[in-house]
Amino acid sequence: MPANLTPAYQKAEERYRRATRDEERLAALQEMLSTIPKHKGTDRMQGDIKRRISQLRKQAAKKGAARGLDPFYVPKNGAGQAVLIGPPNVGKSSLLAATTNAAVKVGEYPYTTALPTPGMWAYEDAQIQLVDTPPMTPEHVPPGLFGTIRQADVVAVVVDAAGDALEQAESALSVLDGRDIQLAGVRRNDLSDEGSSRWSGLIVANKADLAEAETLDALSELYAGRLDVMPVSALTGEGLDRLGSRLWELLGVIRVYTKEPGRRADNDQPYTLPVGSTIDDLARAIHRDLPELMKFARIWGAGRFDGQRAHRNEILRDKDVVEIRQ
């Protein structure tokens, strides 16, 4: 059976070949595993990728300090990075397994996850990077974990909706506050003037299929006006679509498609840009010299005339299609 490898996989494989650091190799391999077609024709390739991922993780855990490799550093991929944090046994690994193709351990015993584990969540035609992390409690915070949290675009506090969800949420937020990290339910783009101690965030109430309605109501009331509470179930899939949509909003990005004159738009590989980006920003994302070479652009999208001519400072909207003329 032919492998029929996707363009996304081939790009990740090219990044792996060009990588010069183990962190870059690990990130590329993880994206290769997330984007490779899943069928019998790729079983051997999947196994080989998982083996290489395992080898790099072991090297990071055993030799990180000696070699200067930080096992808690997760290179960003996709439209943005959301980190899952929380106490043991709330289902962070189960959420990662339910939404991505990451090679993740899921167990009923505490502390199954020893190091950050990323995976790529296909949100419509874009990718959101989720990162599972080792459990965090007031008594124990894994060394290096706050480095992972501070580089994230969005921080998701995961609690067990069928357990002591209120206590777990308050405990996790207290630990964050003790390290000068405050979460706010606003887009990351809107935090730029608020100081470096604020991060976009939300609370994910996992195991909602087993929870009492009163618990979920109490969580929502407690954090109303501050943080969204997203009831989900990694087991049944309940609420995962809403979670993906809210993460996309908090990341503050848009998808923009490009097309060549006389051809259809490339609807498989959109460019992801911050909200408020212009046609000039898109051109620079395509190639650093393109803004200088661009004569004009045409644009298609909601609320626009098809193919209308647009200035380089035109603000782009989600799912716009742009044709750049040189």
C-alpha cells in the first residue's frame, strides 16, 4: 500500500533533515507522527518515528544537564502553543491522546508523564500545538516546568470535574500566582500592555461525563468574568470541539490562503498570522523580499467583492484568500 505522504508531513521531514539541535529534531519527529497518514502502508514508518522520538527523549532525560539540552524546552509549532497543566490524574495525557496523534502514555497511576509531551491538534485546516506536562502540586513542581509554562501562548489548567475540581483549580492558580503568573481569559494579543506576568488561559474541566452539574456550575460562577471553564470529556469527546474553538480564539490568529493568478486557492496549507495582520505582513511571511517586489494584491473573503484590489496595508480577516501580483 502506498504511503501517500501529505505536504505537511514532507515539510516536517525536511525540517528534521535540516535540524542541528536535538530539540529541533524532536519537534520535527513529533509533527511527522502527527501528520503521517494512518494506514497499514505507514505502520513501519510510524514505528520508526516513535523509536526515534523515544531515543531523543531518553537522551534529553539522562544527558540534558551535561549536554546543555533542556528537556522541558518545547519548540513551538503550528498556529500556537497551549500547555496543559494540573495535578495528577486529571486526564491531561488523555486529552492529548484524544485530540492529537502524539505518542503519549496514559495510565491510572499518578505521575505517568515525566517530561513535556507535545502533539498537534488539527483544528479545521490549521494546527494547534498542545503540550502535556508532568503533574504540578503545591508540594511538588518539576524542575524546568515553569520554563515550559512561560513560553506558552495559552495556559490550560486541567481539573477533574468528577473530583475536587474547585480545590484543584484554586491550588493550580495559587502555584502559578506564587511564580508571578496570572491567567486571563483574553487573547494573547490583548495582553501586550498588561505586563509580563499575565498569560492567556482557561480552565478545562475534564471527565465532565462523570461530573455533577452543580460542580460545573460552581466552577463557572467562581471564575465568571476572569476565566472560561470548558467542560470536556477525553473519553467521550464531549466539549472538545468547543475547547478547540476557544483555544483558537485565545491564540489570536487568523488563517489566510494564497492563490496564483488564474489558479484555485491553496486551501490545504493556510498561513497563520496574528489578528490585525496586513497584506504586507502576509507577503513577508511568504518571503522576506516579497513586500518590495509586490505591485498590488487582490483579495477574496466575507464582506468583500471577489478579487477586489487591495492596498498593502489592508487588514486581513480569517479565511481571506489573497493573490499577490509582482
